[in-house]
Amino acid sequence: MSFEEDRNDGEASVTDNFRESITKFTFSTPCQPQLDPAVASVHSSELPTFRRSSRVAAVLTSRKLGIKCEVDALSSTSPGKTKRKAPNASLSKNAAKKLKRGYAPPEAYAHLSPLTDYLAYGLDVVFCGINPGYMSAQRGHHFAHPSNHFWKCLHQSGFTPRLLPPSEDSSLPQTFNIGLTDLVDRPSAEVVTAAELSSSERVSSVPILLNKLALQRPRFLCLVGISNWEILQKALLQMTQTTGPSKASGPPGASKTSQASSKNIGLQPFKLCYSDPVSDTSANINETLLFVVPSTSGLVTQYQLPAKVKFFAQLKSLVDRPPSELDTSEMKRIAIPHDL
């Protein structure tokens, strides 16, 4: 072999070696590392964008595993779905418990004075509350709480030509022929359900109220509050047992106005009768009819102001009618002596 042939063979081997190295060479950027074929099927969105050191990757992996373990532990301790409670649910329950009062002895409000009765003989109607509220006793006027609807009902039903403030309660008998009193004279804070009054306390107050009526003899007694009427009704039913049975249906002439009597609201099928004449009076009134309206307290949500005004207006329509137009012959007759 000549020298020229040896040279050509050497150049050929160098060229082959260079080509072989080129075929084995692949270009990769720092941002796109070469993937192992085993994970080549992973979606491109899951590929890391930047390189991380093995230490950082190990820390992140351990953190993810720790979070997953905590989530699994929480899910295992509370299987199933649970309802989320409102953040103020427990607060509202506690507030409701605080608002609901129980019996309070008389000494609890001994610093408050009873309200003055505004009565006169032969009034068109006497409104009787359960007992004075705390603010009414503080201010010395009936239905004095700003949220109470009594004075609005009185005006909007036509009993008064203008909206009177509670401070003018003393003017009612002389100016509007209307009276004011309470079943129980001592004040308390709970005036809607009278929860701070004992049952015996309310029952024992009924004869006192009947004595006032026997002395003053209004045409109508309007009980403000259904619970007020329930106490009086029990006492009247006990009184009828001593005098024998009597007719209990409502009067025909007032049936339309007493449609709600089954719910203890409206004109009731009872009448208080007085046998003894009262001296020194120009006109002698022999009976008092009973009417019931819902409590005028703003805390009573079952009856809103328009509904309360409606019942007051029914009473006003009865008051405006002459006594001779009201047929009371089928009402239960409750004989009230002059001095119980």
C-alpha cells in the first residue's frame, strides 16, 4: 500500500468518527430539560418551566405530602357532609334566651310607680292594658313606648281627630269620652306575654277591675291584648257557673263585627250587667259590652299596624251606634254587684 492510500484511509476514518459523534449529539436549552421516555406521555402543561435543584424539589414534595396527609386526616374524622352554621347562630340563640324573661317579683320594679287610671262615669269605652310597661312607668303615661301602636290606632281608627302624644293621656275622658286603666297596676318590663306577672297575680286583679267597671259603667270595655282577655274570660265563666247556664252565641246585630271572636278578638258574647242604680247621675247605664284587640306593642309581629287599626275601627263603629241598635239579648249575662 502506498503512502497516498494510507492517507486517504485515515481521513475517511476521521470523517466517519465525526459523523458518528454528530448523530449522538442533541441540543437542549436550560429551560427545556430532556425528558425520560418513561414520562414522555405527560401533558405539556404539567412540565416544569424552570429547573429546580434536587434539594428544592425534595422540600416541595415533602410539603405536598404533609398537606395531603392533613386533609386526609380531617376528612376521615368528619365523614359525610355537614351543614355550615351561620357565624351568629349561637349569638342569636343566646340573645333570644336573654330577651325571654320569667316571673319577676314586685320588688324588682319597686322603684317604679303605678300609672294613674283615667276614668269617669258613662264613658264610651275604657281601654284596659295588661300592666304598665317599664318606659310607661318611667314617664308616667300610658302606652308611652315609642314603638307602641296604641296612639296611632286610636287616631287612625277615628277615636281622636289628631295623633295624641302619651303625655295627653289625662285628657281622654273629658275631651274624647275615653278611659284608660290596667288589669294589674304594678309595672314590669315584659308587657307582651306578661311573663313577669304570676298567674295568681293576674287572676286576683280581676275583681278590682270589675269593681272599677261597676262604679264607672262604660258602654264598652276594650281589653288590649289577647292574654288579657283570656284571664278575664276564665273569671267570667266561673261566675256564670254560679248563676246557671245562659245563651252563649253572639248578638245578631253584631255578628259581622265579631267574626274573629272564635280567635278571642273582636266583640265577645258576654255583657256585664249592673242591677244597682248609681246615684247622682243623669243617665243610668245598665250593661257594659266587651271587645278585644291584639296587643298594641310593637313587639307583636302577628298583627301589624294596619290589622290593629282595623280592629280599633270595628270598635269605633260599634261605639258610634246608639245602644238601642245593639241587640245584646243573646249574650251571656254576667251580673256584677256594686261591691265584689
